[in-house]
Amino acid sequence: MDGQSNHQAVNLRSNVLGPPLFQRLHRARHIAVFTGAGISAESGIPTFRERFTGLWAKTDPQEVATPEAFRADPQRVWDWHVHLAATVRRAAPNAGHRAIARLQDAVERITVITQNIDDLHHAAGSRDVLELHGNLFRLAPFVDEEALFAEGRNPLICHLCGGYALRDDCDPYAGREDLEGLRLEAGPVPRCPACGALLRPDIVWFGEPLDPHVLGAAFEAADACDALICVGSSLEVEPAASIPYRAIRRGAVVIEINPEPTALSQQADAAIRGSAAEVLPALFQEVWG
Ligand code: OAD
């Protein structure tokens, strides 16, 4: 790493980066932007771990965001996500999401690596988006591996939803359009029309693995990028949290944007204290104006 780390409050009218860091950012041909819930806070979506307002300050994640919770009470978990989806549907991309999308016009390659499930990077126009934790608006079959192993069954894979068929008479004529018509909305937990499997939001709950293709692509981007900008994450959830550190190890410039310090702050080339919607447009204007 070159340049002095900058851990002071940002005055966006001055050159907070210092000439060496500014030059390295300006010359970067591939930038990875790693985002967490903080980037969507100014769109009206609560973060997870903030002390009084975070989702996990109000609800124990073990009760609504684990496969065990869904197995025990699918309707409760479904209803909690329906409620969250109502907030997310009302939200629109903010100036931070839009600034990241605009960066595609100034830099050869931008990879957005997000932990967010809210789809706001796509809505803002970002094209290369890796959704590490899935997407709240897709449904997936609930694969109850524990029950399958306990019963010693060797079930078929459902041709329609791709999960393990709950029924041996999985209906090969059930239509894809029936499945595609199902949404995360109030009502009973839907089932796959062919095999009867319960459907769930296609997101990663605690204790579940990430999609290896998505995680692999994120690691590749972190290893290959010239700069990584980490925005609005507490970096408390692995394996996502390791991604900015990979970029540091590979010699990329790493800038953090967060109103609060995190474990990354001391290792980043610059830690800018401020909100995503204020800092990102100002920073990008300063570097790529
Ligand atoms: P957290 O809630 O853990 O952290 C949010 C971070 O955003 C904190 O560090 C805040 O200081 C910061 N922040 C708040 N407002 C901000 C703003 N306006 N601009 C910039 N930063 C701001 O959220 P994540 O780190 O994203 O999993 O949490 C990681 C994962 O834990 C999430 O993806 C989620 C959760 O369980 C799933 O949804 C599957």
C-alpha cells in the first residue's frame, strides 16, 4: 500500500485522498465496489446491526433467517419476509447507487459485489452485479436436507423447481408459468405446483452456504481489481467480509465509506466517514469529474 491512511472525517471539498492515492484510483481499470446494507439506508431500508434501528435489534435472526426457523414455522418466516419486501418495494435507488452505476461510463470495468438482497443496484442501472446473499424477489424451493436424510429417502429432483421432490408423483406436466406467477406476497407459503415443495425467498440464511459460482466470481474480482471501494458494511458476516481483505492482500487500493469505524478501517488506504449517498457522488466527482 502506498500513501498515508486517512481516517479523518471527510471534507469533500478538499482532496481527501492525497495525490498518490488519487492517481492510483484515477488510473484504475477495474474497480470492485463492495456494498452492504448501509448503502440502502438512505433509500429507507433498515440495516441489520445498527443498535436501535437495525432489523436484528428488533428480531432474533435465529427465529426468521435460518433453515431451522423455516422448518419449524414456515408461515412465520414467510410473513416476516413479506413485511420486509413491502419496505424494499417502496424504496428507490439513492444517489449512492446511482453514482456507482454512472462509474461504468468512466472506468473500463466495474464489478459490484453486494451483500444486499434488495435489487437496488440493478434498479440504478449497474450491469455487473454479484448478489452474494441472493435476491429477495426470487423464489427457490426449500430443501429440507435434514428431513430427507432422517427419512432415508432418495428423492427425485423436481423438473420444475429444481428442488428435491416431496412427492414421488411429481407432476411432469405442471406448468412453468404457474411457478413463475408465484411471488413473495401475503398469504399462505406457496408450494411448487409440480412436486409440492415449499417455496422460500432465494436468499442466504444463517448457516447456509453461498452460491459457489457467485462467491468464486466475487473472489476473482477482489483478486484482480485495481481498487475496491467498500460501502456501508459492518463486515461481520463471513465469507463476504473477507472480500475487501483479499483485495488488500493483492495490492489493490482499498477505500472504505461508512459513518462508523469497522475492523477494515485501519487497514484501508482511506476510511471516509460519511453516508454513502453523500460521499460516493462527491468522491467520484473528485476523481473522475
Ligand atoms: P450491517 O447492518 O451489519 O451493517 C451496516 C453498516 O452500514 C454499518 O457499518 C453502518 O455503520 C453502515 N451505515 C449505516 N448507514 C449508512 C449510510 N447512510 N451510508 C453508509 N454506511 C452506512 O449490514 P451488512 O454488513 O450488510 O444477510 O450485513 C451483512 C449481512 O448480515 C447482510 O447481508 C444480511 C445480514 O444478516 C442477508 O440478508 C442474507
